[in-house]
Amino acid sequence: MKKLVLIRHGQSTWNLDNRFTGWMDVDLSDRGVKEARKAGCTLRENGFRFDLAMTSFLKRSIRTLWLIQEEMDQMYLPVQTDWRLNERHYGALQGLNKQETAEKHSAEQVLKWRRGYAVRPPALSVDDPTHPSADPRYNGFTDLPATESLADTLVRVEQWWDEVLLPQLQKGSRVLIVAHGNSLRAMVKFLDGMSEEDILQLNIPTGIPIVYEFQDNLTVKGRFYLADDDALAAAVSEVRNQASVVES
């Protein structure tokens, strides 16, 4: 049976500060480092080994992968990075505190920006110093976003799946993906055939491996987390509470 493992990066410093992160390249918090190491231990203890790892261009995801590789004693794994695995781009909201933004624009509006399937936040201006076109890591790439909805994120993730990951799965490679909350939600949406309404209710916790099992023809047989029920419920509840912005 073919398997694929997905992991959301460990908690970042801006997750901790309740700020919109998107493509801003912040690092892991101390807790995030522990989550990444625990994920590696969990995978090792459950007998997982990989042939290849894939991750985004952002350090919180890359560092999570490094820590997992270290715990699994698989530092030699070939790694492919791709910007299409980056977090959803939150446009001009990036760097802002979520609660303060709700107080300024209303909790209802912020909830639409965060959870509306096809709703884009205000875009970055092209001359903004944090626009992707000003970042040398994206040199040579075209059509870089200045803001995105989850629907936009899904388009690039599906393109990446077809071009990069699918050929590896077809030849039997055991692949580990370390990415971000929304790029992984997009992946789960098309793998599970979830509706636009259902995907808005999906909360992916940091640092807990998600295992997909496939039939030989790569149709999905099942999906499960490598965590006990209580730990998983607590982690999902924490993410859900972060999404519940309330005006004060």
C-alpha cells in the first residue's frame, strides 16, 4: 500500500504572537522546535522511512523538516523545495495582529478574509518591500501573488501535485511533505473531494503527522493522524480557537 505523510510546520513565532504570517519568513518558536522533534520521533517509532522530502521556501517549514530528519536519522534525504507549497499569501494583512485587525475592521470582516474560500485580503502594492518580487529567492518565477484566497492556493497546489509529487508517487517513492496550514488544507480538499463549505471547517494542527493511504491506482483509501485522540482533539481545538476572532 502506498503512503504519503503530510505535516504542518511547528508553531512559529508569529503563530505565538497571533499575527498574520503568510509569506513572511518567520522562524519556529521554542514550542515549534519541540513539536517538530516530536513529529520526527513519532514517525521513527511508527516505522516510517522516506525516499524523498518536499517543503516550501519558508524557513519555519524547512527547519521543521530538518528537525524531523535529525530525529529520524535521515539527514541524507534528498529535499525538493517549491514556492507552491508556501502558505497562503495574506496580502497587506501580513504582520498585523489578528485581534487588533478585528477591532479595526470588524471580526466579521476578518473572518471572511481568513476563512472565506474565495475571498482575498487587501493586496500588497507591487512596490511594497515585502512583495515577493523583491525577494531574491523568487527570482525567475512569474505570477507571484500579492494576495490569495484559499481557492487561489488550491490552484497552485494542484499544479505542484500534478507536476512534481504525482510522478514520485507513481514510481513508488515514499514521500514526506512539510508545508503550511492552508497549502495542506488545499491538498486535503482535493484528495478527499471536500466541498468548499466543509474545507472551511478543517483545522490542521502544527507538528502532527497526517498519513494518507492509497490504492495501487493512487485513489485515496484513508487518512489518519499519528496522535492519540485526546492530544489530537486538544490540538485541533487550539487551531479552531485561533480562527474564532472576537471583537473586544
